[in-house]
Amino acid sequence: MSRGEIQRMHEDLSRALKKPEDERSWVMVVDVRKCVGCHACSVSCMAENVAPPGSSYRVVFEVESGEYPTLDRFFMPTNCQQCDKPPCKAAADKIAKDAITKRKDGIVVFNYEKLKKNPKAGEAAQKACPYTAIVADDGTFYTENTPVLEPYETRSFFEYGKKLTRKGGALKGAIRKCTFCLHRLREGMLPACVSTCIGRAMYFGDGSDPKSLVSELISKKGVWRIKSGEGTEPRVYYLGFETRTKMIQITPTTCLECHE
Ligand code: SF4
Ligand code: SF4
């Protein structure tokens, strides 16, 4: 992704924000050829969303494929896939109707109050998610048992249009996940992981806008979605698996293979 691509995503975003919410369709695209496994996206996500200790809404898996001597190892960042048919919602609905809802722009919303009141609904949702994208907030802090909790842990932050804090165990018992940084989108900013990605592997935008960069990318050959065969209809698309397979067959290769 070049500087021009970042600028283009910002332009796409500002065009999308001029439309009504129900005419936007947020999608994320990850190019696995470009991810260098630095975990900067996970760290920025933890900081942005004040995640509980040891948790991140975003996990970068290491994938190994092939057989000796044509082995390959690459990185696969994942987060909530904002499924259009979310198994988490189907499971939670059986216990607490509409504790999990789906916005018209595609983002799956967790209602913390309802889910905290109905812990069984949260447990069912967590179990049902095929992407292990849900983390439980246990109310603890990294700086617990020190003279004072650090401000980065007790500061307020925004999720689903609400001002929140973890102070005083306010989110203890809540189940949490990626929100596509809805609070940043509203302000015309890209999700934290996309802005932070040093490999320039991350893309975000309005999939219903034929002129957007993400629409161009997801129309390419070889685009793939995790467990799409399970009917979840995930909104995170992956690019580059085919090229990676080719790369291990045509070594030596060059950076230009992926970075145009
Ligand atoms: S990835 Fe998991 S948490 Fe996210 S919408 Fe799909 S089932 Fe729900
Ligand atoms: S910041 Fe970008 S390059 Fe680094 S692990 Fe995340 S997706 Fe990969």
C-alpha cells in the first residue's frame, strides 16, 4: 500500500460518511503477502480500545504450509469478521434477545449492559464464534497491586457510540470484540490497525461504493474469506494466498512481487 492508497482510503471514507448509514457497507481487506508479523496492529488495538490484560481484539497468527523443501510461513491477522450471519448473535438471541445486534453498515454490536445481566448469553456467543474473536473482560488491570493504576488503563474510551471506562470494574463480565473502530470511522479516521500497519497490509472502506479501493481489491481473483463455507458471510477479506504459493515455487523472488 502506497501513501496514495492511504489517501485514497481517507477519500473513500469521507465519501461514505456523506451517505446514510444503511447505504454504507464496511469491509476490511488484509494482504497476507505484505504482513510482516510485527504485531503493531494488535498493540494499537489494545491501546485504542483499552483491552483487558493479556487480550487483544486483534490476533496475528503464524501459519505454516507446504512440505519440505517448499515450506512457507506467513502471518495472518484476524479480528471479529463482522459476520453478516453471525453465529454469536444466533446463540445469544436464544438467551437474551437482541443483546447482540447488527448495524445496517455491517458492524456487529454487543450490548454490554444486556450481556452483563445475562452472562449465559455471553458465554454462548463466545462459544459459538468460529473465529475465536471474543474476549472476556475480567475487570483486572496490568498495574494491579501497584501503588496506583496507570491512566492508560483507567482512561475513558468509546465503543458503539458510548463513552466507557474500565475503572472500578465497570466492564467486568462483559464480552468484547473488534468494532471496526466505529468511533474513529465517525470522525473520518481509519481503524487503528489500518492506520498503524507498518507492512501496509491493511485496507478498509465502503464495499458498497464501486469506486472505493476495497471494492477494487475484493473484486480481484483469489480473494479469500476465513471459513466462508460455514455460511457466516464474514466481512474481512484476505488477499495473496495464491501468490504466496507461487512465490515458494519461483524463488528467488523480489519485493516487487507484492509491492507494486
Ligand atoms: S467473528 Fe465471531 S464475534 Fe464477530 S460477528 Fe462473527 S461470530 Fe460474532
Ligand atoms: S501491523 Fe500490519 S504488518 Fe504488522 S502484524 Fe499487523 S497487519 Fe501485519
